[in-house]
Amino acid sequence: MGTGRTLRKESHVRPCKTPAGKARRSKAQRARLVKFGMKAEDVQHMGDEEVRVLVQRPSVVKKLVAKKAS
């Protein structure tokens, strides 16, 4: 691993997050929730933060889907 100038300029090493990238990630996360079994209409009405939390816990999503189904 090098120790050159590019590794010392920390703020210039990481790329900036763009709104298009954020929208792409959000869309992918919503699609993931639909694949877990949630209804697309329910996922569409959720906020981005709630979607992010549920994607991190697939077992919780599966329990919610099973609870609504019964």
C-alpha cells in the first residue's frame, strides 16, 4: 500500500454523493422490500429513512408481512 499524496488528501479521495445516486439507492432499497414480500403501495408511501431501516432487518420485514397476512 502506498503512502503518496493522494492518500493524505482525505477530503479529495472520496467522491461526493450525488442526488441521482441517492435516488438510485432509494429505488433499489424499495425494490428489495417488495421482493421481501411487502406490497408495492405500502412501500411507496414510506419515507426514505423508514425504508433504510427495514432493509437492514429482513427478518423483521418477513414477520410484518406474515402478521398482515394472518
